[in-house]
Amino acid sequence: MKPTALHWINGAWVDSPTHADSIDPATGETIGRYADGGEAEAEAAIAAAKETFHGTSWKDDRLRRARALNEMAHVFQDHTDELVEALALENGKLKPHARFEVEMVPPKLRYYASVIRTDYGRAMEVRPGTFSMVLKQARGVAGIVVPWNSPVVLLIRSLGPALAAGTTAVIKMPGQTAQLNSLIYRIFSETRSLPPGVVNAFTELHGNGARHLMASTDVPCVSYTGSTEVGRAISATGAEHLKRFGLELGGKTPMIVFGDADLDAAVPALVTALTVFNGQFCMTGSRVLAQRGIADTLRERLTERLENLRVGPAADPASELGPVIDEAGVERIDQAVQAAIAAGAKPLVRGGPITEGPLAKGAFYRPSLLEVTDNSLDIVQQETFGPVLTLQTFDTEAEAVRLANDNQYGLAASIWSRDIDRPLRVARDVDAGTVWINDWAKVYDEFEEGGFKQSGLGRMNGLAVMDDFLEYKHITITSGTIQDR
């Protein structure tokens, strides 16, 4: 029997009274047990993080922080293969997608180590003998809530800048990936230059511990990635204490394909945008907007691709689409598709749960392609979080922009055109925090990402994310060394 996966709090392994099973979504089989945390674990982690923040040099010693981030990058890199295997097994990601996620981590940590070393701040003599400076100081304990869909990179996307800023951290990790979480906690334990109490992490399936983070006056800033609904709820709770929030929430990425697009390049990218992470990605390309002149060709090519997509477990190298996270996810996705068809969507490819054969034991969902003419349908407006693609036709550039923007979300968008001027023109008009031209899902550590409208608050990556964890303090000195003349 495998040992129970535990929490990592104040530099020690911590158990909980309640345990739960870890499930392989490809087979439905139990692959381990884990300690299921909650409010008690959250409170213990907050206490450790608070004591370390105030009782050590962590917040003030930038060289110490840079050293710890660089070492953590090395340890993550050393464990790459183990992380890939654990992510593929417990999350269901195909191994190339799992490796793509895991290999983003070391460069991200090294980038924030470099940010520590290259931030010089501001100072000036504002008048003779009077000097001003601005100090950036860590806000205190940072709460980080991590989703199950990309738990490795989305953890580090928040943790890297939090540690660079000088905060200590309390991390709520998802129960759906508890065995993977335990491996990540082991990496924290092997990062010798990371003092106990700087990084504290607990696993929970439900939200009691996370809610405690939101309500605690000892956690002044929170970085959350997840649904818009939960983002609104935690913002309301934290508003009582004027918490600083960094929120990356839902998305409904429009993929705008103009008549002059290179379809040989666009079609594979559109399919990839739907299937990466098995459609469980905030930037999943779930809406194709096709200009009328190429709509028929695009419809045929997408239909052929999705009908012939190989669905299977991550363990099979031939698989092109793996399982979603659990059976409840399969049911939720299929209900959304059924409702869309009942409301008038035309099924070009009617995917659905796999109920026969060896894959029937797992949480597999064949992709669906639905053609729609009503932009107000829920299948267009709401995040499906699964391999479901809608296809709409437009005539003019202005109509494409209108359809793309007629949505509560504004996380990302993609534009396909070989025109020299149109893509940048459209990109400026589309309400999205990230816009790719003739591409999809290119994210760089040095550049910010985040959402317009209901897709979030603040930014992740780049330099702007640092503000979630910092206070700016203005200090002025009148020296008296220069007399008025």
C-alpha cells in the first residue's frame, strides 16, 4: 500500500484526521490516499507563514530570496520526469502536454530570481537638501489557491513572484491532484535554501481551508486562478479586509479566422487549441469565428479532424485527447452540449461520453463541434471547460470584432490573417488581455497575461504581477546640508 500523501507546513509533513482516495481519471481506479485538509491546516499554515515573515530576514534579504528561487528551479528540473508521470496519471494530461506544463516551471522561477536582482527602485533629490525614495516592501502572508487543471505551472506562476516580493506563502492545492501535490511538497523540502515556514502547502478537496484564507486578517493578499463565480465570491469575502487580489478567472477564447488566413496552418492550431489539456484550460480555443468565404472549407476540415481524433489515456503515445478530470466533468460537459442542441445549435460532430469498450471505465469525452447562429446561447457565452467547439460565420471585420466582444469574458483571443494591417487593427479592438496573431497559447515569463471584463483582476507573469504582493512606501529626508540661498 502506498503511503498517504501529506501536507507540508512549517518545514514538516503534517497529517489530517480525514483521508480520501486519489483516482486515475483514465481508469477510475484508486492510485493512492491523501490527507484531506481544511480550516485547521490553513490556520496552522498561516501561523507558520506569519511567524517566519516577521521573525526572519526573508522579507528583507533579496539575495537570500534569489538564491532560494534559483535552487528551487534546479530541484524542479531534476524532478521533471517524475512530475510529468504524476501529472499524466492523476490529471489525465497527455504526456507531451504534461511535459509542456512542467518544463515551464524552472525558467519562470529563474526569471523571478532575476527580477529580484535587477530591481533598483526610485530615488531623487526633489529640492535642495530634500531627498525622497520609494521602498517596495512585502505585504505579509500571501494566500495562493491553485486549480486542478494545470496545478504545477499555475502554482509557480503565483508562487514565484510572491517569493520574489518577499512574502511568505500559504498554498491551497486541489484534492484532485493530491499525489502530484505531494511530489511538489517534496521539492520544497529539498530546496535547502528555503527556510521553514516560507512555503506552506495543504491539500483539500473542498473549500473550507480556502475560505479561511479569504477570511483571515493575517493574509493581506491572495492570488487565485479558477472560475469567475468563485473569484467573485472570494473577492466579496476579502473586501471586508481590503485584501489585494490577483485573479485569473474564466475565458471563452474566440479564434477569428479571416478569408485570407493560411488554413493549412490554422486548422491544426484550432484543433490543438481545443484539445490541449483535454479542453480544460482557461485559454482553450472554444469559439471559431469564420469569415463566410472560407467557412465551408473550414467547417469540412474541422469536422474531419475532430471525427478522427484519437481519444485515449495518457499512457498511450497515440492518444490525441485524454480524459477530463472526473465523471462529474463528463456529465457537466454533455449536459451543456445537449442544452445547446435543444436551443438550436447544429451538431457537426456530436461527441459525448465513451460508454463502451476499455475506455468506458474512465472519464473520456469525445470532442463536439456545434455550429451556431445565435451568439446569446450558453454554449457561446459560458465556459464549457471541455473539448467542445462552436463555429460561427461572419461577413465583415466589424462583425467579427462585435461577435468576439459580445461575451462576459476577455482573457484571450486569436486572429488568423495574412493581411499586413488587419491583425494588429483587430487586436486593438478585441477585448482580451492576450491576443495571438497567427498562433495560439504563446505565453512568456517576461510579458503579462490576464483578463478584461469577467476574466480577472490584475495580471499574472511579467512585472505587473509583483504589485499583488507589494506595498510602496515613500520616505523623504530633509538633510539640512544645503541652506536656502
